[in-house]
Amino acid sequence: MPRSTPLALTGGLLALVIACVLSLAVGARTVSPVTVWAALTAYDGGLADHVVVHSRLLRTAAGIAVGAALAVAGAAMQGMTRNPLADPGILGINAGATTAVVLGVYFADVSRVPQLMVLALLGAAVGTVAVYSVASLGRDGATPVKLALAGAAITAGLLSVTNALVMLDDSSLDRLRFWQVGTLGARSLTDIAGVGVLMAIGVVVIGVATGVLNALALGDDAAVGLGVRVTRARVLLGIAIILLCGAAVALAGPVGFLGLVVPHAARLLVGGDYRRIVPLCLLGGPVLILLADTVGRVISPPAEVQVGVMTALIGVPVFVILIRTRRQVGL
């Protein structure tokens, strides 16, 4: 284990604690860290500041769940596809989940999180299969470049369908306009617990398979030489990724770029071993999304910039840098 790994994990844990405190304390009404601690350890429903802190608890819990899910899913996708640009938002998974949810809202008036979760999982699965099917056309199969191009094309097509449906119905637009750009608000403990089970399964599967990810990142021939059953491994990892992304979309909408930025930051800190990258993503994802959500609350008061917009503002410059640095992304 490199000397930097324990330090990076310790720093990530400390950053997560700080991000949680900021998420609970900062907003339209800012409270002190002392009050946050008092509200968590000796809650008094008669004190306004305590009520404010508790109203933000679910939002913070949702941020931790969604951030961890998307960051770990992004890391797994990059290792499985050998594509440093792999991300749930780029390879069509989030777009498929979003389109399925919008179809359910438009045609069946779906609104409950369990229903949204089923639709999001189905949509994520369809989006994944579509991207891999298109990218696999031709003799060289699903290369990293073809995966990125197929994902971009299918994402664009699905988002066009989504926007068209939303614009056809004003009531659907009102219900979906915040969710569609990514938001952590308006979820109950039951909602978070329901999707949390699926997220936990996905994280455990990927965590157990970090050695397999290391082998797949070397290429199929090397993975087979190391005793990995490549097809079975990809199917299991794909199911775990779909669980993570579908649950995250059902809970918070399509939050983009987080699954791209965090694994690259982790790789920069601890190297290319997924046994170190995945645990760091588990901490770094929540840190990024909670900080983005906190900044979004105070950047334009009294209005609130949704977290999906803030993560995109961070992710787009990083994406451009990766595209320009051809040697790093292997294009």
C-alpha cells in the first residue's frame, strides 16, 4: 500500500465530516457548528435553529448516498471499459434512467420513489445495453473511443425525447424541472432507505471485485491470463453499476460529471489500483456533492441553484481538460 493511501483516506474522511457540517449549517439560515452539534445530540423542537438543522439532515443523507453511488459507479465503469472518460452521464446510463422516469410521469402519472426507482433501473439497463450494442458494431468491438461516441450520441437522443415530453405537458414540467437537473431536496427517510439498500448492494459487489477491475483495466487478454472470466465479470459489474446509477437517479435526478471527476482525482492521489481508488471514491463522491449543494444554496440568495447544475459547472472544465490531454485519456 503506497504511503499516500492512508493519508488520502484520512483526509477524505476529515473532508467528509467538514462537508457534512457545512451541509447542516449553511443555507438560507446559517447556524453555528456548536448549534449543529447540540441539535444532533440534544434536539429541542422548540428552537428554530435545531429545526433548521434537522430539516437538512435528510438532504445531507441523500447527498452522501448519491455521491458515493455515482463516484463508485464511475470508477467501476472506467476500469471495466478501460475508458478514462467513462461516466454514468456520458455513457447513456443516466440518460436512459431519466427518460424512463419521464415516460412514467407523463403516461402513468408516476410520483412515488419506489415506482421511480423501478423505472430508473429499467431505463439505466436499456441505456447501457444500447450503448454497448452500438459500440460493439464492427470488427474491433467496443473500444474506449467508440463507447464514448456511442454514449454521447444515445445520450443526446434520449435527452431530446425527455425534453420533448416535458415541454408537451406543463404539469409534468413543474414536477420535473428541479428533479431533471439534479436535486437533493424533498425526500423522506423511507425513500433514502429504499434506494440505499440497492446502493449498498452495488457498492459491496464493486468493492469485492476491485481485483477484477485491476485485471480488466489491463485488457481482456491479460485478464483471461490472470484467471478472470471476462464476460461474467462484466455482467456482474454492469448489474452493480445499473443498481447504483438507477437508484441515484430515482433519488436525486441525473447528477452529471461526478462519476468522471472523483475517480480521476482519486487516481491522482493513490495511483491506479482500484483497491485504493474505490474506497477513496466512497468518501470523495459525498464530499463533492455536499459541497456543491451547499454552494448552490448561497450563491444566489434567496434562490437556490440545484446540485446537478453545480456539479456540471465543476465537471465541464475537467472534462475539457481530459479531452485536450490526449495522452492521459488514451485517445
